[in-house]
Amino acid sequence: MAPREDTPLPVRSMEVARILAAAGIEGRVRELTDSTRTAADAADALGCEVGAIANSLVFISDDEPVLVLTSGRHKVDTTAVAARWGRGDLRRATPEQVRQATGQAIGGVAPVGHPRPLPTVVDAALTDYPRLWAAAGTPRTVFPTTADELLRLTGGLLLPVGS
């Protein structure tokens, strides 16, 4: 779907755009007319492979929220990720925990723009794509990026997250 040009970005997306600009990231936040709440929705709206969608998933591990940026082409193997990362068990955060940790709603969680940085893993599968798309703070906003930019932005650790 086409980007919306007629209205300013939502506040949460403006914060993401500010962080991207401060980090020297060239990709611009775009608001789409259709939801990008799921990886499949985002891929359809952007005309890309589902694997090029960088999902931002919040888990609870060792009593703190953590972020896993995963390719839309597979699910996170929480047992394997916890072991590779050297953390305790990972369990999906509730919608309330996601909002508290990120200030953003499920389906629109960006890799950045949270009240405080979260320990982060970036899926090694994301390196298979020269251009990725990540949510920008709302279910209708996205920005183009790369795996290297995500690692730099989040201070994340590159690990395989699929089984």
C-alpha cells in the first residue's frame, strides 16, 4: 500500500524517526494505509518477502523484558535462544508487559524508542536480506533497515533464533 503523505506521523513513530536520524540511519519512517500488525500483512503491504520483515518480539527472561528481532519467516525457538544467549527461560510478554517495557503496542513494536534499552538478540536469518522492514512504533508505521543497522541501533547480539 502507498505511504500516507497527508498527515504527520504518530507521536511514537516520530520518536523512532528521531532516534534513527540521530544514529545516522537513512531509512525514513513511513505510515501505510493498511495494518502491518503481522509479518504477512507487512510483507503484503510492502511487496517484499515475509522473511525480510524484522519482527520485534518482547519476552520475559530472568525477570526482565528482552527483545528478540526475528525474521518473519519463522518462529522463535525460545529454548534454543535462551541457551545460545546464556539467559533463563524466555516466555512471551503479555500485552501489558510489552506496553510497559516499550511504550508501544503489540504489532507495532519498534526495535528502538523504548523508555530504556532492552537486552536484544537480532536473528541471524535477517542477514539474508539486503533490505529489511521493521515496525516504527505503531501497527501502521515501518522503516527500511539492515541487519547491521539493527545491531548498531540496539547493541544487540546476532544469534540464530529459529529451531
